[in-house]
Amino acid sequence: MSTHDVPAGQPSPIADAAVWATRANHAARSVTHGFGRRLLFLPGTHLGAVSVPTRGLGSLASPWHYWWQAHYVDCLVDAGRRELASKTKFDGESRPSAGRLASRLVTTIRLRNLLRFVNDYYDDMAWLALSTLRLEQLAEETQKPGRRRNAYVRKSLTLQFDSASTDDLGGGTFWSTKRDFKNTPATAPVALYYARTEHRERAQSLVNWLNAKLLHPERGVYQDGLRIRNGEPYLEAAVYTYNQGPILGALLELGGDDNLRRAAGLVEAVARELTVPGTNIIRGDGTGDGGLFTGILVRYLALAAREARLPEAARETARTLVMTTAEAFWAGRTESIDKATPRLTFSSDPQRPASETYPAGSAVELSTQLQAWMTLEAAATLAN
């Protein structure tokens, strides 16, 4: 089946840019209104609730998911870029811009993380480094303050990545401060971060390690990682959707014939290996952390779809995957006028309606709503 064809029963994505911008704005307002909270009622703070309805102050004792907040920053930057292009705020002229909310969010992440940006997981820190880098670029384009703070985040976290990217196991980046596991979830976003901050040799070294150690030779997708077990390397062979995203981004950022050839091959492997059978829709990975996985992959597929150096077939495949997955999330949404719940609820699984994955009265997780939002933002960048 060609990825250019829409299988029977699958929603056919429309291509109107204004429609996708409107959909992305609806998702942005739903998340920022439904999940956005002050931290301990402090003015000028903003953080995403892990789930809604919230448990009040009791939620502070629960895991707060640092890396979900990093992707929240990324989604706000997406909305900010659309604001910059349209010269219209996503939430109305009387409300804070997306860039202003993202800046507040970064500050609040530090407050919630005990006055530091460093934590125990290098992949979490990599996602925040990538999102604050994009926020810094948005600030430069809009001539807004905040770049000094974002540069501090970068400097602090770059030191962490340097310490975690060692010669153990032949290269790669450790996943956590336990330093017993090097994997794609940490190595790929760190490689992308290095590539975007002019540390190209470091980035290419990490990419080379992933290609040598974790790229499945037949399937063409990247496996999870190498764990040190009883002093010996042990392959964790699981394949996760989101892991393919940042390595795709790193390959595109670095460029060159070999990297671009691998990027094109990865796009085709994703279409073959990680879609729902009989569709062009990227499979879902459930709730919790898995509730972000599809959206992360789609974000980087959108970059591939816009990459003129890739073959036309790979670009078209990437575009089809993005638009079809976005259409599925939108088609499966539910809407509510209840002020205690988000205005829109998106399914954790693009192939199932939200009324099924989130039946009435159930708690809705931030990760799954960010996933749909970032997918709609990705589609908005590709619509004509």
C-alpha cells in the first residue's frame, strides 16, 4: 500500500492552513486553560497539572513529570511561532502570548524542581534543553526579554550532557545518574541538541554510536538501549515510536549524504513498522509517559516533510503520516462546556475516540493532551 493513498474508513486529512491553525489554537487553549496552574498560587508562575481534575495541594506530593513540562514548553513555542507569523495571539489580545507563557513555565519548572534545572535523567534534561533553545530563538525573533535565562539553562545542562556522554559501551549517553544504561531516549535528543548548538562532532559521534549499536539492521528502526548487566552489555531490543523522532531530527540537522540517506530510510521504516496496520496513522503508546510518544515522532516527521534535501518520496511519506495522524486525533476528540474539565479532550490513541479512552468522569492526563496538541501544530506547519 502506498502511503499516498488513504485506506478505506480512515479520515481523509484536509490541507487548508487556516483550518489547521484554528485546530491548533483550540488545542492550545484547551491545554493552557484546562491544565495550566500557578505554583502554590504564586503570581507570574505557570505549570501544567499532571492530570485533571487536580487533587489540590495533594498533587505536590505526586510525581510531577519534568519531561512532560519540557514538551509543554515546546508546544507553547509552536504556538508562539504561529503567533509571530499571524501577528495574532492564540488566546486573544488580552491574554499572555504563547512565548510569555513558555517563559513563565521555564521559570516555574526551576522552582518546582527545587531551584535547579538538573535532575536524575539525562533524557529529561535534553528535552528541556531543546525546548528552551527553541524558546531562545523565538525570543530573538520577537525581540522579547528572557534570553539570558534561557542561555543559563543551556550552559547548566550542557555540562550534564558532556559528563554523561562517555566512552563506556563504546560511546552514547547515559540515561540516568545511575550510569548503568545507555539508550536511544537519552542519546538521540542529546545528539540533536549538540547538532543545534554547533557541537557537530559530538553530535555525529553519538549518531554513529546509535547507528552501530542500536539500529535494527532489518527493520531500519532504532532499538531502546544497552544496559550494563553483571559487567556485560545487554541489549534492550524494544522499539518505541518516540525514539525515532529525535534521531531523525539529528540526522536532518547534521546533513551530509550518509545522514540524509539514513533519514530517508528511517521515514520509510516508520511508515512500515510503526503505523496501525492498514492505515497511515502512527500507532499510539497508551497513557503516562507513553501518552507523549506518538506526538514526539510526528513533530520530527514534520521536519522531514519540509526538508528539501530528502527525496520527494520520503518527504511525501512523512507528510502523509503527519497529516493523517493529526486528522485522526482531531476526529476522535470530545468537547465539553464543563468548566472543571478541558474544553477539548483528545484520545491517548489516535485510532480510538476520546469517549472510549477517556470515558465521562475519568481523569485526563497532560501527556496525552500535549501529544495531540503537538501533532496538530505539526500539521499546521505542513498545510497549504
